[in-house]
Amino acid sequence: MSVYSNTDGTGLELIGDIEWRDESYSFDMTAVWRDTDGSLYWADDAGCSCPSPFGDFYSREDLTTGSLAELTAHLQDRLKTSVKSSWNDPEAQVADILHRIAG
């Protein structure tokens, strides 16, 4: 089972995810997790709607880890190519994730 759909046993808490585009029958996402010691992890995944997002991510070793500054830089880079729509606001999702981390 993927770390996205089941964090039990991983020691990770899913902080949230960002949908970069609002397209039918597909996904383009970044998810962010936090370890019990406060370490941050994240991953990007994209594809058609057939597979589940992050279906190939089974443990923290499959994720990127780094500082809050590194995560913020990654999310800012992704925002440059994101698409805002009436149903989807990636910039607001990024702000929400960073707010949750700052807690």
C-alpha cells in the first residue's frame, strides 16, 4: 500500500497535497508529509486517472526530504507552471500547506 493512502507504520503524517492542474481524468500533484521529529518529505506524481496518485511510493525512502526552505523553493518552482482555474487554486493550496507546517 502506498505511503499516500496509508501512512500507518511509516511514522509520517500527510500534511496535504497540491493539485497543479485541474484536468479531467488525470492528476499532477505534490504531496507533503512530516515525520514525528519534524522532518519534511515530499513527492511529485502525475498521470492519468487509472492509477492512484503516489501508487509507486511505498516508504519514506521513495520521497524527497529536505528543509522548509528547500520545500518552499520546490513548491515555488512548481507554481511557475501550474494552472489556476475556477475549481483549482494551486497558490492557495501552497499557502495552506506552508501554514500547516508552520502550525
